[in-house]
Amino acid sequence: MSYDPSNIFGKILRGELPAHKVYEDETALVMMDIFPQSRGHTLIIPRAPSRNLLDADPAALAGVMPLVQRVARAAKAATGADGIRLAQFNEAPAGQTVFHLHFHVIPVYEGVPLAAHAGGKADDADLSELAKAIAAAL
């Protein structure tokens, strides 16, 4: 299968749809997941078009991974999480629901189970506050 630029993350990257942005540069956009698995669930979306890790340009991956690390550190600091789960899905059978490469930074809290992937929608005001807190920790 090939990359389809009409996917929701492509539209967000082009400014056609809104997002709770945390940070953006020429490499990637960082935003809050509106269907979070935990408080502070953040997405890093590379600007380079690719369906997922399997067809991504290695140079684009090399450019975005330091940002993934920075966001993980910032999300942990801003939320007071006990740990961070990093997730990345490749194709529908593996759980991918948006076919533009992206990385999930999911804060994990001791004794608190994660919600289902792509479960319930979060409150916009909460997402806005979390985006500001994580941005400040970056």
C-alpha cells in the first residue's frame, strides 16, 4: 500500500484541521492525542510523508528520534508520570489507525491501567493545559 496524503495527520500538518500543538519544527509536529491512553499521551508526527516505519526514509527517522526522546522526557516531567511507554504501529493488523508515521509517547502511572488505544475522547481544556505544560518542559 502507498502513502495517502489525505489522512488526518497529513491534514493537520498542512493546517487543514486543528490540533492541540505542543511543538513544531521543520522535522515534525508534536501534539496531544485526543483519544489518550493516559494523561499526557502525546504524538510525534514526522513531516516527511510515509505510511509507517516500514516505508519511512531512514534520514527522516534519524532526524525525528531525538525529538521523540525530548518529548518523552518532557511528558514525564510535566505529568509526574512514573514511566513512559513508546508505541508505534505498522499496518492495521498491528493496531495502526492513521496511516502516516507517528510515535506515541504514553505516560504511565504506577497502579493506573492504560485506556484502550483510540478509546474515548479527552476534554479539550485538559488537552490544552497538558500541551502547555509539556511545551514548557521541552
